[in-house]
Amino acid sequence: MIKKRKSWREKLTDKKDLPKIVRVSSKVAVRWGVRPGDTMVIPSPLEVDEVMRKVPPGKVITINQIRQFLAKKHGVTIACPITTGIFAWIAAHASEEAKNEGEENTTPYWRTLKANGEINPKYPGGVEHQKRLLESEGHQVIKKGQKYLVADYKESLFEI
């Protein structure tokens, strides 16, 4: 029997028993700049999407800001960098999927940048699509090497 692949929106709403609070192992503590035994939240996909939806036109947010907000919300040291990034990616694709099916109030994923103001090339439509959307909201996008960055993104950061 062939199993039907989940849609992006199904992936977004699949809670997987999350959020979950765990202790940081010594193996990853150094890489993430925390101490072994500190606490970490593994957020749910919908929590990440919820934060991304709050960013208004003309503003941007970074994945690190989302992580800081989620850590504070759950009273832990950090939010998992890996799952937060994956869930932002799922939220972006779920948003495009919903838009393509006629929904209007979708997640403005193009406003969620990587830590240094870089546009995420793995989001739907790639860099060019996001560049157009960001520029339509008043942002200037510049190319630096192989990366595309929102110029002066720090001045447009959304404070959660």
C-alpha cells in the first residue's frame, strides 16, 4: 500500500507531542553556547508559525529572535536551533500551499530572515520571490557574495 504524502499544512499542524522541554547534552552545549544541563524547548511547528504571523509589513524578524521569544515563553535557556529552523521552513511552504489554494491570510514567511539578515534561499520561490516581496514592503535587498541580505535589517526588526 502506498502511503499518501502529507501536505505542508498537515505537517504544520502535526504536533508530534511538542512543545517539549529537554536538558541540553554536553555534546551540543558548546556548539550552541550554553552549559550542559541547561534547558531547551523543542517548539511545535504551530508555535513557530504563530510568531512568524505577527510580523507586520515593513518589519522583519530573524530566526534567532524567534528562538529567544520561544525560550522566554517556555522559561528555558534556549529554543532548539534545528527544529525552529525546520519549522519555519515548513510554515513557509504551508503558507504558499494555502495561498495557492486561495487563502488570503497566510504567514508572511519572507519577513523571517536568517540570523545575519540573509534571505532564506530554501523558502518557496527562492531568493528572487522573497526579494520582490520584501522590496514591495520598502526593504532594500543587496547581494553580498552569493548571499542576499536585507540592507539595514536591524533598523526594521520587529520587537516581539
